Amino acid sequence: LDTLVPNPYVAGKSVFGGYCGPAVKPIALKMLTTIAQDELTSTVPISGIGGVSTWKDAVEFMLLGSTTVQVCTAAMKHGFRIVEDMCEGLNNWMDDKGYKTIEDFIGKSVEKITHWEDLDINYHHIAKINQDKCIHCGLCYIACEDTSHQSINIAKGNPYNTYTIKDEECVGCNLCQIVCPVDSCITMEEHRVAPEYINWKQWQEQGLPLNDH
């Protein structure tokens, strides 16, 4: 902001860089799943890359079809020793799950990925706040009130305010759970609107009002 020249620069000029590290992971997983679900490419060995920083990332890639996993940005930041940590974490996870080889779980989650229009719109979540764990910071209320669905009540108190969920307004976006600093203070509980499965395409074909869901 002092020089008005973006960093990094060469002789006073700059260019836009690439996209790497954890930020690219969702894109990489989407591309990986597209390959793994395609009839023509599903049998081709895939080497996954893009945002692999921990053993958990590596497992996620393998569950979605990667037969091998590559690491770049994380190795640049932490050195090759990070691979040893990944191997240790992977081995511990496999022991806990009872897997003997990576072939036992590669691709296991591919069938769990679908298109948004095929999701069951009668399947809802409603947030619940554990008052015994709540530290009354109000972050959930601020996030919901200012940027989501205004689904949290506030009861003014002295010295602390109390926050509760408006069940009839909550859409289960879990933003409150994400911003909450206390582990397991806010949980998401299943709440079906109706017992039967129906997706967006079926809902529209029946001419039903979209704002009911």
C-alpha cells in the first residue's frame, strides 16, 4: 500500500499467481470425484494433489478414489518430515478402522457423493445450544443475526445473555456451530420435515412451493 505495486514484483511489475495449498483442496476433491465416478475413467489409477497438508487430507483423497497422494505446498512450508507425520497418522487411522492395506478403503466414499438436486429436502438439521457449556460470548447470535437466518433468540441478562435456537426458523446451516469456540456446545440434531424422500427435481415437478423448504 506504500508503493502501490503488488507483491511480489519484478522491476516494479507484478502478475497474478496460482492457487495452491489448503484453499484449493475442495476444488481438487471435486475434480477427483468427477474422475472416480465417470464410467470411462473410474478404473484409471489417480494420483491426488491439491491442499494435502495432513494425514486426514490424504485419507480424504484416497476415500474419493486416489490410489496415491502428492504433497507440494505443505512440504515447502514444513519440509519432507511432514510426510512421516502423515504416514504415522494414516497407519493409526487404519489400525483403528481395522484396515490392513490402503486398497481396503480407496474409493469407499465415492458413492456417497451426489448432485445437490438429488439431495433429500425433507432431511433437515436444527441447531441446539448446550446451556451448560455455553460461555455467553454471543458469536453464534452475531453470525446468525447479521449474515444468516435470524434463528437465535437473545435473552438479556446480568451479567450474561442467554442464547436459544428458534426451531421453526433454523435451516441447519451450522454457521453457529462453526463460529462457536466451545467444542460440542452447539450440535446439529436431525429433524425430518416429512418421512418420505423427495428431491428438488421431484418437488418442482409436483409444482410445490419452494419456500416451504
